[in-house]
Amino acid sequence: MALRALKFASLTAAASGIYLYGNKFLDPNDFGVVRVGRAIATTAVITYDYLTSLRSVPYGSEEYEFLKSQIKELFLSFEDTPLGAASLAQVHKAVLQDGRTVAVKIQHPKVQAQSSKDILLMEVLLLVVKQIFPDFEFMWLVEEAKKNLPLELDFLNEGRNAERVAHMLKNFDFLKVPRIYWELSTRRVLLMEFMEGGQVNDRAYMERNGINVNEISRNLGKLYSEMIFVNGFVHCDPHPGNVLVKKCPASGKAYIILLDHGLYQVLSESFRMDYCRLWQALIKADMKRVQKYSRRLGAGDLYPLFACMLTARSWESVNRGIGQSPVSASEDMEIRSNAAAYLPQITQLLNNVPRQMLLLLKTNDLLRGIESALHTRASASSFLNMSRCCIRAVSTYQRNKSHSLYRRAQISLAEALSLWQINLYELFLWLKGSQLGNWVIALLRRMHHFTY
């Protein structure tokens, strides 16, 4: 059955390929760090492929009828118009013969063959840029494309990633990851459970459907803190089209649906520990440790710029404490203007930091964009969740490295105490912002006044 799925894939993708270039389906995030190279040439190739293939499959012809028969053999129904499309593939909604509703992800024709040419073209163009602007270092783009593009082109790898992250985060009952139908999937065709919902940055959708925006933002932060700091296996494409939200009518519970598992970053233990400790230092505004761990992560003397890039805050806010105040309009404008002014230094940093950092920076930016759309950016809860995960990750690492039972007990006790302090502080913040908290504070003030 999987062979039949592969057989009709190229015809189906070609026949509906024009939707890739309509504004309705084009995803601007597809032109990120890893995808810059292939976007240069793939557009022209797939457009040409559409023009030639579609013209060669006229309505009512034998080839057209063959395509219809292949689809009918596999599916009870198959929607020709894709739900969404990007530079690698497009997704169609279909119903299997046994009644299951599925999402069918089909790789665009010639993408496999074209990918090596895309990378070569990108490498040549970047070498030319390097000759014109010697200060700009962009060759890491080629390295990342060579490493990640073959993985993204293998849909079986995407399926394995989906199953791994679903198992890894199974304790989060608010997370949904589509089930993979392996018996119908190949390297170029992926069939999975169909899931739908509103995009995670659509505040209006959440308000219409009674979904708590702050809860969604908090849970999204929990997911990514767990992936980055605790597990070191990170979904690196959380743009709004890949992260959906939906409220279950029966239970009233809001779910986060994580889609598109082709691009993951695996973090080494040493990198993950340095990154944990850096974020702990940033949250506590411990500048000595910020400098220490930024340097260990390749920032060198540019550690202030590195801290600003990670947090998307000004150096003044980093020194004061990133959790002390939200981002103001003037600070946001300052960051945007400085980004252009410090472009040579930024490119130098990107060239020097470990390659694992590059996709994390992209992921951070996408998550911040979601927080900005939901008006939950720089909330205290996000930093508290990060702190919890960092404490757990560092404590687990220390216990694994210790051979002393007494030392391991000390580490566990310190971990429990630190987590208890965070929980207590979170309770204080909740009381401070709630009606009950206001009532308690007013009562205490009255008692104090009565006493004196």
C-alpha cells in the first residue's frame, strides 16, 4: 500500500503544485536560516514542473484517469486543494477506506534531485558575497543546509521524530502529536492522524473559543523548556502554522497540537549544561556568570551582544534583570535599530557559536513572535518554568556524575528546596494578582493597623 502511495505522489504534487505560490499557502517562515538556500532555486524548478506536468495531464486523459484510480484505491475521499504548502511539500486532507481521516504530506516533485544543486548554488553565491563584503561570514548557512536538508527530505525520519517527542513529553496531557500511519508512509509520502485547530498566535480565535491565552503561552513555554533544557531534543520550527490550539468540547480542556517534525536539533550534554547555566545567570542578572557561560558558548568578547540576542532585550534590561519589567515600545525600537548597526558583529557571532546554537536562536525568535502576538512576552511564568527545567537538568547531570550516595542526596535536597522556592514565589505572584490575594493583603493591613 505504501508503494501505491509513493506511485501517485509525484503526480498529485505536480497537479496541485500551483497552490504553493498563492498568498494563501505561502509561509514566510519557510525562508529561515536552513531554508534560505533551497528557496533560491526550488521556486523556479517546481513552477516549471507544475507547468509541464499539469499540461501533460489533461482532464479526462488516460494519465488523469490513472491518477484518479490510484487515489480511489487508497482513499475514500481526497481533497485536491492542499491545506498548506511550503518549499518541500504540501499537505492534503483525505479519508481512508476504513473511515479514518488523515493528513497526507506529499513531497514536491524533483525536490530530492534539486536539493544538492540548491546547496551548491547557495555556496557559490555566499562565496561571491564574501568577496564583496569580507566582514560577513555566512558559510555556516551552507554547513547547516548540508546537514539538515537531507533529514527534512526523509519523511520517515520526520515520523520517527514525531513518535520520539510524543513519548518524551507524554506527561504533558495538554500536548497532542499526530499519530503516524507507518504502513502507508514512505520517504516521500507521510500519512498521519488529521488534527485541526487555530494557529497558536491567533488571539482572536482563542477568545472566540474560550481558550485561556495565558495558559496556552505558559504551556508552550513548558514544552520548549522541557525539550531544550531537560531532554536536549528540540522541535526547531515552531512557526504558527506548525503549532495549533484547540479546545475539546467535551472536557473543556485546551490542547496544543505540534505539527511538522522534520527539523529537530539534538543538543550535546556539555552544550545543554552551559546553556542551562547561562539562562540561570540571565534570569538572576548574574553578570559574571553571564560572561563566563557566554564565552564558553563561543561568544568571546561579544558576550553582551550574545546576551541581548538570546533574550531580545537591551543590555540595560539584561543588567537590571530580564524578568523585572516587560519589553517597552522604546526598548523594542532600540533593539531593532541596533540589529542593523551591529550586523557585522552578529554575523561574526553566528559564525563562532556552536552549530547547535543556530537553530535554537531561530526557535527562540519564533517563540517570541508567538508571545508578542498573544501579548504574553516576558511574563514571569515563562522565566519560572525555564528556571524549574534548568534546576532539574543541572541536578540530574550532577547526580549522574557523582559516585557518592551522600553527595547525590545533597543534590536532590538542594533541587527540592530550589523548586519549592520557585513554587512559593509563583504562589506569591498569583496571590498578588488575584482578588483573593487583594483581600488577604487588605485584611493583613487592617490587622496591622488594629494592632498598633
